[in-house]
Amino acid sequence: MKKLYLLDDAIISPLGFSTEENIQSIREGDSGLKLQQRPEITENPFFTGIIDETLLNQAFSEIGSSEKFTKLEKLIILAVKLILDKNKNLDPTKTALIIATTKGNIDLLKEPGGFPENRLKLSELGKVVANFFGFTQTPIIVSNACISGGLGLAVARRLGNSEKIKNAIVVGADLVSDFVISGFNSFQALSTKACKPFSKDRDGISLGEASAAILVSTEKPEISNVISLIGDASANDANHISGPSRTGEGLYKSIQNALKEASIFAEEIGFLSAHGTATVYNDEMESMAFHRSGLQETPLHSLKAYYGHTLGASALIESIITKHSMLNNELFASKNFGELGVSKPLNVIRENQKKEINYALKTASGFGGCNLALVFKAEKK
Amino acid sequence: MVAATWLWFLKRKRNKMPNQFHIQDWVRVKNGEIFNSEGLVFESSEDKLNPFLKAAYDCFKLEYPKFHKMDGLSKLGILASEIIFRKNKPTEDTALVISNNASSLEIDRQFQESTETFASPSLFVYTLPNIVLGEISIKYKVQSENGFFISERFNAQLLKNYTESLLLSKKAPEVLCGWLDLQNGEYDVFLCLVSKERNIPFSEENLRKLYCAENDKPTH
């Protein structure tokens, strides 16, 4: 299968309005998570990573009028704009737009805010973004729970391999809406602390909101250092719709298939960007799947304590950070990691470190029993 | 001898054709009726979602207690895939590629309503369109590639391109793909099984034809 090259990218999050700002914040150990009290939803306090609306509107006012777009649309448009600004020659009529989101403008269900009802529809979200920039191909919208953002990259590679597309902008975005807060709270899945992936005292997730976009191409760019996607696979646990398989069945299978496609062994993976939501069951399941895959020695982190769980955006943000880790030979610490609290040994990164990485693995899992594994390769001169 | 040579020639010609995949079987669920390649297989006097699903569940003797706790979208997905998989047993790697317009909006509204009193975890779990892929995977023990896409309308081009890319790259030996939409109680389902098994050539045109055949008929 053809490689998919990862070109320019952008992340809009509480940690900053560009990839550079985001990476600098992670490097310094900052977190976007802040304490929230919402007694009308839950008596317990919880942590979320929310983007300041004033800052967002300020940034957006340079390219459009804030009141015409929803918060999520503004996040997506800002991220895509950053990419187009760096690629003036990119023809939007010949570029595919792939949007990954779990809930889109779901906040409008409670507070329509003057927007027409069809704005709730994800296809409408696609249209709004496409029209803003003049993309003429119908946007491809992926809504596959928390693997959506990473699956968007796989979709680009797969369609690219069969020459249906060449260049694509993959964008992932989701909000911290009352809808998802209420839902995760009803599952008793929200942590009362800032989440602590893979730690003994982890007790649930923190939610976050963000958008991320990346330009990808099946054509090799004329730059000396480049990261490409060389293996991708998803697999369903076929076990439970709201909880992971105890043995990490689907995640294990997706890792095996992705490694096989990339034609590399687990030992060659220099870095593993885990899902690490910090729920008791998810992190335990990941440790099982990583152990079965022979990845227990591989340095790994979860970025959830920096961003919170950004749902449909998470696997894309984490892939982008992985790309820059590979380019800069720089691994970031797994924030809020204390004592290992899963039954299989893992090499969780405690402090930022310099390390050359040739191959990296990104994994994600989500409701509906879905799992995803992506293998990236660094080509440096 | 002549016939054998002719058949050999046709097969050879077919093998050289770029389209090497076929719609092995299909099912259409709409307006209280279920069609497949054999014709009308079920008809209910009730076309409203729940009575229709109940009647179809009984008629096809699904005998799957988990069905009752599912949301409408998952029930429709299980019913439609049962009709295909009963005749064509899926493999562990049969991929699932499904699309729709409304995402999970039908159950989203119900969950939103529940949040005004006590947010319901049993509703929340269905507020993602791909949950139906999980339900199908569990029922048929399929641990395969999943993809849920949202389109404004039936997008034969996307379904064909993506399904074909999974088959060509050997990520899946066969794919269950199609359209599974539910909004305001109206359901519109078309699923088909795509493989190398000779039948209807897998093309955008044939996907559109099979999907639209039902739509063109006068509604009752």
C-alpha cells in the first residue's frame, strides 16, 4: 500500500492556537484542564479543557464574522485556515476534505442560539466548512466514536492508495458540551481530579475540546525530513458496546494488522502514543493489548492529562504530536502519571527526553468496541 | 465444447475487468417492507418503527434478547444484517462500512430530554452512530474494520471507493456496506455484501439502482 505523507498541521486547543504553541505548552508541562463546578449536572466538581470563547472570537474575527458560525465551526475553520495559509498553491477544488467528529454541533440541541435546526446535522457542518474555503468535493465525514480522528487519516490513506484522492485535509474536532458531560457523568466516568492515565489512583476521564487539521498527500514532498503513515488497521472487539474487551482483543488485532502492513516488528517501534483515557477499564485493557503485542518496553505516553479527552479530535491531535516528536527526536512525559496502576508492565514516560525514533505507533479505542492502530515512519536525511 | 470455450473467454474477460468485486447479496428496509435479491420477504401492515421491528423480529425468529435493549438504529442494523448473514455467514474479518444522514440524532434527542431529569446512561451509550457496528460485531462475532460515514444523501461514490479500497488492500475479504438512516421515526435501510463471489458487479451505478429501486415505487 502507498504511504501517506503528513505535511502541515494545526491544533486549536486551550493550550494554544497553533501546533507550535501547543507543543511548547506540552514541553513545559502545562495542562488545559481546569476545575469546573456544574451543580445542575453533577454535585461533584470535575476538570475540563475548554477553549475561551473571547479568545476564539478574537482570532476568528480576522477571517470571518463570529456570530455566523458555531463554536465548533470556528474551531474547524481556524485550523483549516492555518494550513491553507501555509499552502497558497493548494487548490481547494482538487483537495479532499475529511472531517472527523463524534458529536459535531450537538450543543445546538439544547441551545439553538439562532441557528437553523439542520445545523445539527454533520453533513451541514461539512457544507459550512467546505463553502467557507471553496472546497468543491463533498466532504467525507467520519463519525466512529473516539477513533474518528485517527480513522480520518486511515481513510485518506486508503482512498489515496486506490488513487481516488491525492491531497486531503483531515480535520478532527469536538466540543465539551453539556450533552457529553451529562453522558459521561451518567456513566460515573468523570474524574474528580485532572485525569491520571495509567496511574494507580486514576478514577475516570477529563473531557476536553479542540480541533486539529493536517494536510496529507500520497505524493512525497520535496523536504528532507518527513513522516509518513505506513500501516493502519481498525478492529472491533465484538465484546461490549460501552466497555473495552478485558483482554484487549480488538486493540491487539489492530496493532498486529498495522505492524504487518508496515512490515516491521514490535521491537522496532520507538515510541507509542497510547489512548490512555484514565478510566480503570480502558487503561487496563491497553496494558493487556500492549503486553500481548510485545510493547511493554516501548516508551509510551497519554496526552489526555494535557488536553482532556477531545473525543473525535483526540487521535488526530495525538498523531500530530507524534509526528513532531519524531521530527524533533523529542518524547514528552505522560502528565499526571504517578504509580503504575495496570496489571501489565508499561514503560510510561516520566520526563521529557531526547530520543531518535524511526517508527512510532498511535493507538485509539472507542465506544462501540472500535480500535485503531497507526504506524508512522520517519524518513530523515 | 463451443460453450465451454465461450464461458472460458467470458470468465477471462471478466477477470481482466477492473471491477473484480460483486454485490453478493443485498437487503432493503423501508416503509414497512423488506426486500432482498429474492423479492419481497416481509411486509407489515404497521410501518411505524417499533411495531414494524417487533413484527419483523417475530417473523424472522431472531431470538436475540439483546435486541430489546437496543436503540432503533441498532435494531434496524441487526435486522438488516441478519437477513444478509443468514444466507451468507460472515467471516471474522468481514468489514462493516455504514453511512447515514442523521447520525444518531434520533436517540440524541431522547438522551437530551432525559438530562432534564436524570441523564440516562442506557440512552447515552447509543448516542454515536457507530454503536450499531459494535452490535453487529457482537452478534456475528466479527472483529473487523469499522467505518461509519455521514453524508447528506446516499453516497454511492464514497461507499464504492472506500469498500473497494478495503478489498483491494486485503484489509477485508468481504464488506457489508450501505445506508442505515433513522430520523423522526422514518427508516431507510440498504445494506449489501460485497465480495469476489460472482453476482451483480459492484459499481456506483448498481449501488444507486438497488438503493433507488424502492424509492421509485409509489408509497402506500
